[in-house]
Amino acid sequence: MRVSTGMIFDAGVSTINRQTSSLLHLQQQVASGRRMLSPSDDPVAAARALEVTQSQDVNAQFKVNHNNANSALGLEEAQLSSSTDLLGRVRELAVQAGNTSLANSDRRAITTELRARFEELTGIANATDGSGLYLFSGFMGATKPFGGSVDSILAGNEIIYSGDDGQRKLQVSPTRFLDVSDSGNDVFKRIRNGNGYFVTDYPKALGVGTNAGTGMIDAGSITDPAKWNALPTKNFSISFSIDNTVVPPVTYYDVIDTDPASATNGNSLLTGAAPVLPPTAATGQRVYQSGQPIILKNQGAEPGVFDFGANVSVSGVPANGDSFSIAPSSSQSVFSTIAKLIGAMENANTGTSAATAALSNDIGFALTNLDQASDNILRVRAQIGSRMAEIDSLSSVNEDLNLQYQQTLSQLQDLDYAKAISDLTRRQTDLQAAQQSFVRISQLSLFNYI
């Protein structure tokens, strides 16, 4: 095979170019710290690195969502914390108004602050976030949720809720959408009145109590929820009557079925028949003792068959014919609770002991409903706290995943400096050897020896 001078030069230059290119590639790897400068360096690793990078970007977006969710929930929790403090102040004012030594004018002065607190609570319920969306309007973030006033409620109009029952959500993990808001209905309106099972009240005519005595009833309590829930008839009254044929007179009470849909409407639940008046120990009514629990079930030899699994307590001195009603609990907004308290105090005329007892009953009902409203808000706050705790847990998992992605990318892309520098040194030596050998070979010519 003939080897020409051109072949020698071409081969030498080609070899030097390849060595230089290889040396330059190594130098770029060392300078960038990356093993792969282009996908052609390692197609399989490049494809895997792309997948990991995409997963890392998604994980970074979840981290942003975590921060946004925390901000939204923190803002809502701050508003609910303010409402809890506000209801605590309203409760203090209600207790203060129950002081029998206060004049009616003093109580009306207290209602001035109560009206201001009502407006403050309405402002909290209509609070917005930093972007102008209402916190408690459900999905309808651009719609102001609550509208109304104390006077409109006292006129028989419930406060208007213009939002919906939706809860805005954010995706905080590949499979988890977290609620970052709560409906105003659930927070401020859907609150069980009374003790949550039933509500006690006294009879009124044109908004004025008709009881003539000083009897006061509490909210009652449930001893067996299953028995209460199992009974179809839950509307009844406790009526009082006095036997004046004995000295001293004895006050009796009877439990009367007042459910319009009941076949025994108007009958005594103690005897199963119409009440017998005037009462005596032989007519089936029970003897009333102030402050003693009235157990809502048949006892001993009583022919009536009923057991509500509940009891109430009445104190004071009921007059003949006085009564108290018991009905199943329904939903009552916290706005209505405050408005009714304001109305009871503004319209109070404690010139008689019966009127004083009526006001005490109204304040007692308001305190019970305020407690229910506070408990409901605390329930929502507890849910917010659990969501924020979940976000903290997911953030921890998010950070672990991000670290894992970084480690995986490092294994796929990062350069082994010890090996790279060793290779760089070797390639420099190879290039120098190629250059020097080319210089020698290029000088081989017959003409040098002529």
C-alpha cells in the first residue's frame, strides 16, 4: 500500500482534531460540572433526567399551592378568631344585662354596643382576601355574602345570604384537593338553636310573654340521644296548675302533647288522657319543685308511655296556667341570636316580676344560642387547623421528594470530577503526543536527504 505525503498530513490533522474536540468536550464538562452537555452524550440518562425535571417542576408548583393554601386558611382563621372574641364580648354584655338591679334604660344603653357588635360581625362575615374575593361566599367569591340589619331581623326577615355552599379548593398533592374556604352558611347560619336537640321557650302574644309567674326554664339536656331521635312526636309543653284546696297550695306540672300531627294532640303524656283540672295528686300530674329536673319520661305507676331521654329544669314560681314549650332544634343564624337579644332588651319593661322573668328567659335562651354559635365557629376553626396541619405534613413530604429528585438528577447529570480531571490530563497528554508525532512525521521527506 502506498502512503502518500497527503495521506500522512490528512491523517495527522484528523487525529489532532479528534483529540482537540475530545479535550474541549472534557474541558466544557469540567467547567459546567455536568456529565451530559447534550442529549447525545447519554440518550437514556437524558430522557430520564427530563422526566425527573418535570416531576420536580410539578413538585415545586405544589409547594407554591401549599403556601397559597396556608395563606388563605390563615386569613380565614384570623377572621374566625376575631368572631370568637366578639361573641365572647356579646356574652359578657348579655350576662351584664341579666342583672336584675339594672334599669331598662341601662339595658338599652348596653344594646348600643350590641348593635355595634352586630355590625362588626357582619363585617367579619363579609371579609375579603387580598385579591378581593369574599372569604365566606363559597364559589361565588365576587358576591358579597351577607346583607341585613338588626331591625330587618326583628321585623321577621332573616339575614340574607347571597353566596352558595361551595368550598374553594387547591390541589396540594397529585391526589389531594384541599378545602381553603368555608361557606358562610356553615359558619354563621346553620347553627342548631337550643341545646342542639330541642329548644325551650315561653308563650307570647304579639311578642309579649303571657306567663304571669316568675318561672324560668333552662335549655335542658339530653340523657339518651337515641330515645330522643326515635320519637316521632317532639313538640310538647310543660304546663303548671295550682291546687288551692290545700294549705299551703301545691303546684303541679303536666307534660302535654302539642304536636299538630299527633293523634294525641292536647292529651297529657303522663296519663294518656286530657289533663284534669284542678290538679290533685290523684289526677296524674307531678308535684313541681323549683330547680329540680323535670324528667321527660313516665315514672312509676304513671299510665302514660313515653321517654324522650331528656330533662329540663324550671326555677321560680310559675303561676296557674303558665307553660313552657319544647320543640325540636332548628337552624338559627348567629345574627338572629344577637338581634333577638337586642330586641328583648330594647323592649324589656321589668316593672313586674313576670316581665323580669321573661327577660331572664330571653337572656338565658340567647346565652345558650351564643354558646352554640361559638361552638360552631370553634368546629370550623378546628377543621381549618387540621387542614393547616395536613399542609405542614405535605410540605415535609414535598421537601423530601424535592431532595430525592435532586439526588436523582445529580446521579444522572453531575460530573465525576476525579474521573473527568484524570481523563482531561490523559487527553492533554494524548494531544501533545499526537502533535509532536505529527511534527516528526511531517518532516519525513526524501528531499531532506538529497
